[in-house]
Amino acid sequence: MVDCFYFLLLRPLSEKKSDLPTKKSRVHFILILNINLLILIDMMTREQYIESLRKMKMNVWYMGEKIDNPVDHPMIRPSLNSVAMTYWLAEQPEYQDVMTVVSNLTGKRINRFCHLHQSTEDLVNKVKMQRLCGQKTAACFQRCVGMDAFNAIYSTTYEIDQKYGTEYHKRFTEYLKYVQDNDLTIDGAMTDPKGDRSLSPSKQSDPDMFLHIAEIRPDGIVVRGAKAHQTGAVNSHEHLIMPTQAMKEEDKAYAVSFAIPTDAEGVTMIYGRQSCDTRKLEKYHDIDLGNSQFGGHEALVIFDNVFIPNERVFMCQEYDFAGMMVERFAGYHRQSYGGCKVGVGDVLIGAAALAADANGVTKASHIKDKLIEMTHLNETLYSCGIACSCEGCKMAAGNYMINLLLANVCKQNVTRLPYEIARLAEDIAGGLMVTMPSEADLRSKEIGHYVEKYLKASPDFTTEERMRILRLIENLTLGTAAVGYRTESMHGAGSPQAQRIMISRQGNLESKKQLARDIAKIKGSEKK
Ligand code: SF4
Ligand code: FE
């Protein structure tokens, strides 16, 4: 528990904005704990994070055109603002406990998004942090994929080294110290394009359908392929690659894990489209976006014969560990959804309640009941996130893993309950959410007064306020944020069937049968 008395900002002599952040040019915080205990904090401010990305020379494409300055591009900037929120919240004294933690690797206070979980309390705090970030952005804030990859790769590399005498864990630990010291955002990348789903990686007609080792050199490897649906790729300093599924010996070239800067030679990112995304380019886009400040994004990331030096390779052909790395990353990210989606759900429930107020139906009993149901569903998801954290355990490498069964139950619920929450929000909002005129009409000198007059409802809300609330619900259920709240709830961190396979593996049906045998006094029972 951090007892924070003072929070000081010490600016270094050089105020120069950095490329990739260096210690010299970054702000150092000193948190004074109980007056006499000093802990050096090595984190970037929100502004430094944004500047650090602006100096990178990424190869980013959107709508068939190369984007020279993704940081300031109106289509991309809201998603960057969401990541930036993870830095800003860590600067705020009131969020120190949840957003920051002392690194077990360096002894410095770091952003929790760069942390290796050291206890079940850390796992619980991770979920709380994600709920907070969801509440503040109402969008996917993207930085969790890196955190989940750190924890999965750290424990898996330890176990690879135990079996094969390799040095992946040492390499990865050094890499993670670099990430923590520089407070980087990392794209934890797992999902390959996969081509024909009925064929294994090595049987595909195009060998690049799964990212693979194309060449092994004395000083490193050359990789080729792609990662699809990459959350926050363009807002990340680095990509941290993992295999996409369990592999057999014939697929060993596809059992590969490594890290590479986002702007490395041979890396191309194609920015994904989202529903209603070009509203961001319209003259009047404030009200109509629903959430003009924040968003999320995914990208198709292509690796065209990219060289990876040995010190950044964390798995190279150890196919028997590919499944372990996948299962652990997926497990952590399924826990994550018990935090982030709940925080976004909080905003949606609040918006639905405000819509009811603005429509003048606050007192209707069915409205109250729908808001209760939405809250019940949302807190059910949170309960799953907290439960799988509390039931976590220590891994051989020393960091903590969530309870895999409960994390998969968490994500399975996430594939369903946000849809019902969204349905109820749309029910409360009413049809006007999708039929009302635009902000441009509201601002029109000729017809704006009609919009103002006929969209007015409760005297407690202006027409513009009512439009803003309805557009926010539209954004979360049908617009750009629906990617994160709806379809990502279905397919992110694995589609529903992936969790059902894990639930079947972890459910321990045999022990349940034994319980029933014992009670029913059926032959085969251990207890008589
Ligand atoms: Fe984080 Fe949720 Fe986005 Fe995944 S979907 S990166 S857990 S905010
Ligand atoms: Fe996700």
C-alpha cells in the first residue's frame, strides 16, 4: 500500500523532446513515501509519450495512402489519446496505487502496464487499473496486450531454458528492463492471418500465412509473415511477437517469439477501418462522433524479411512450448476483459441513465429495472475478472498466473453480456439514436432551429446535450467504439469456441463425476 505524502516532478536540465525516450531527456518523478523513503520513478508523461511516437518513422498506411504523421492524423489520434491516458493516469497522485508499482527487476516505480505480477494482489490491481482506464476513455486503451505478453513470455522462456539450456529468459529479462526503464508501449502480437483453417502452418499453400523463421543466421533470424488485428500497433514503440497456436515438429519454423521496434526496416502497418470512422474527417464531428477524444485501433502488421538480432529472440523452433505461450497470453488477456470491458460498460450504463433522464422517463419502473439489469451484468463480468485474479498462483519463473478456468469463464461471459448491456442501452435510448439529424443540421442557420425545437425533451437538458448522450451510446454500440465493446468482446483474446475448449480442459469433469458417485453410492466411488 503506497502512502503518498508528496508527489514531485523534477525536470532534468535538458527539456529537449526525445526520439525514443532516453533517461536524460525524460522527466523523473520522485514519490516521497512516509517522508524518508525515496523511490525513483522512471516513467514518461503523457506529452513525452506522444513526442516519443512522433519521432518514430513508422511505415503506416490508411485507405491506400501512406500516413507520414500518424500521431497527428485525425483518424488515428483518438486511439493514441487512449494510450496516452495510461501515462496521464500514472502521473496522478490519487491513482498511484492502481497505476504504478515497484518493479521486481529494477526496484524502481514503474507503470503497472510494464509490470510482472508478483502476487494475486497485483493481478487484482491489474483488473482495477483496466476498469479505471476503460472508464476514462470509453474505448480500448491498447496497452494491455504488451503487459499480458510480458507475463506470458517471462514464465514460458524460463521453462524453455530449464528444458533446453537456452538463454531466452535472460534475454527477455534484459529486454523487459529496457521496456520498464523507458516506459514503453508494446504491441503484444499473437494472431496470424492463418490462411486455410483446415491446414497446419507448414501445409499452407502460401507459407507466409503464419509468421515464420525464413532464415537462421549466426547473429539472428530473418522472419516473414504477418500479424492480424493488432491492437494499438501504430501507437506502440515495439512489437513483441508470439506464436499463434500450439505447433508440431513439422511446424517448428513457426514457433518463434521476438521483439522489434515498430519502425524497423521491413515492417508495414495497414490501419484497420471501423464503423462510422470517416465521421472524424467531417467539418462538424464533435457531437456526431459521440466520443471525439478517445478510440482504439487495430492494424494488419506485415513483416517482410525482417532481421531480428539474437538478443531479441525469445523462442526459436522450440515448438513444444508454443502452446504454453499461447495459453498463458490468452489466459491473461481473457482476465483483462474482466476489467476493460467493465470500465467501458460503466460509461455505457451511465449514458443510458442520462438518456433516460434526457428523454424524461427516469421514473418509469421498466427503465429502472433495465439499468439494474445492466449493472448486474457488468458487475458479473468484473466478478469474473477479480475471481480469476484472486485464485492466481505463482509460476516457476516467479511471476503470477491467473486461474485459467476462471479467466476463460470470464471471457466467455464477455462474448455475451456486453451484447445484452448494449441491447438494453439501445432500448432505453430510443430510435432517435440512429435517426436524428447531424451536428451540421443543428449548426445550420436555416434549419438548426427546427432541430433545436423538435429534438427537445426534458427541460433539464438542452437539445445539444441530448444529442451528445445519444451519439455516445451510438458510438459504443454501433460506431468506432463498438469495435472494442462488441466485436472485440466476441473475438478479442480468442473467439468463444477457444474458451470452450479451455473450459472443457480445465473443468475437471472426472472429479465432478466422482463427487456424484460418492453421493449416489455408485460403484467406483472411493468413499464407501
Ligand atoms: Fe486492453 Fe481491453 Fe484493449 Fe485488450 S481490448 S488491449 S484488454 S483495453
Ligand atoms: Fe483486445
